[in-house]
Amino acid sequence: MLKIFNISKTFNPGSVNEKLAIDDLSLQVAPGDFITIIGANGAGKSTLLNAVSGSFYTDRGSIFLDGKDITMVPSHKRARDIGRLFQDPMLGTAPGMTIEENMALAAGHGGWLSRLSHSDRERFRAALKPLDMGLEDRLTQPVGLLSGGQRQALTLMMATINPPKILLLDEHTAALDPKAAEKVIHLTESIVKENGLTCLMVTHNMQSALDLGNRTIMMDRGRIILDISGEKREKMTVEDLLRAFKEEAGRALNNDRMLLDS
């Protein structure tokens, strides 16, 4: 479904700020895979999602989605098949536009409210109702007035209202309070399962990385150093993950946020 072959990316080449962010990375993702991605800051997690979404072109290597080479396809064209949520709830929506205007854009209406039919609005209400946040009754309210949790939940619905071929989640609950984060995680699980979505989710929480989805990969210095699934993953604990990191990376994991979150 998603096939990544030997991609590499160096930022600021030839300067004092040169950074090898992705180092000869290959990954194959099967249809319906829900992969959690963990690693310390600077490991290349978000950079990997950026490469898939087309935020930049890789220096070398290739990326295929459903058999189509998208390596040099610009991000706005990839967006037709790739949904994405970011860590910042302020991203992914237009704050000055209403909920229904944002939903219309996501649904492909071009944002023209005059073209929205009664059935369109009913579709939006039906999509928002499972959030249990009352947003279905506030379609004309500007998105900028929503809380972080409400906005991230709305962004999740927008990214999946036309189910994408692949959903990219870049620590999409990290900026939320624990209660809102838990709700958005449950919504994520439900939406991914109901739509049979293929999903890559970056997280700092190692326990969540083992509990969610069907496969976990760990990154370090732009490479995938661990890829686990099946029975091995089911039996693995956070302590096992830390031990595996030390064995593969040759050093102990030193990341306060990951250790505290887990």
C-alpha cells in the first residue's frame, strides 16, 4: 500500500547546521496497518511523515502509494489521498471560518456555503455527533472559538470525512489536556477501525505505542531500528522497549518526555 525505498534527507547541506534527518530508510506498510512510531527528539519521526505527505522532496530514494510513484508529486496533490493531523490544534483548520465552512472545504465543496444543501449540513451533523461535543449544533460558529480538544477532534473528522488512503498523525494529542487527549485517542481508534484506514501515528508515549494499532516501529538518528508486531508486540512491555532500544542503538534512551509520558 505504502512502500518507501531507501529515502534520505539532509537539511542545510554544506552548512554548520547540516542535519541528516532521514538516513537510507525503507518501510513497507500493508493496507489496514495502524503503525505507531516512537523515538527520541530528532529521531526523524515527523520528518518521515513530512516525506510521505510531500512537505519536501527527499534527496534520494522513492515513495509509492498504491503502486503509484509519488516521490516527486507535490504535497497539494498528495493531500487528495493523504490525511494529516499535527501536534498544534491550531493547524489543519481555518480559524476565521465556521465549522460548516471548514467541513465543506474538507468535503471538497470549495467552501461555497451557497452551494451547500440541506443534505450536506445533515451529513456534517451526522459526522460531528459521535464526538459528543455538541459541535453538530454549532455549525455556524467560527472554529477559532473552539477549545484545543474540540478543534483537534474537528480536524480529525475533516481529515477523514472523505476517507484517505493513509492517515498521518503527528503527536496529535500532545498539546491537549489529559482528558481531551484520551477522548481524541478513542475517536482516532474508532474512526480508523470503522473506515479500515491505514495509519501512521507518531507518539512520545511508549505505552500508547504498544496499546494502539497493530505494529510499532522505533526510530533513531533517521533510521528504523525496531519493527515489531504480532505476538512479540503483544507481550512487550515499556521496559522491554527500553532494553531493545539500548541493544539496537548502543546506548540507553535518554528522553525525559518519553519516560515521563510512559
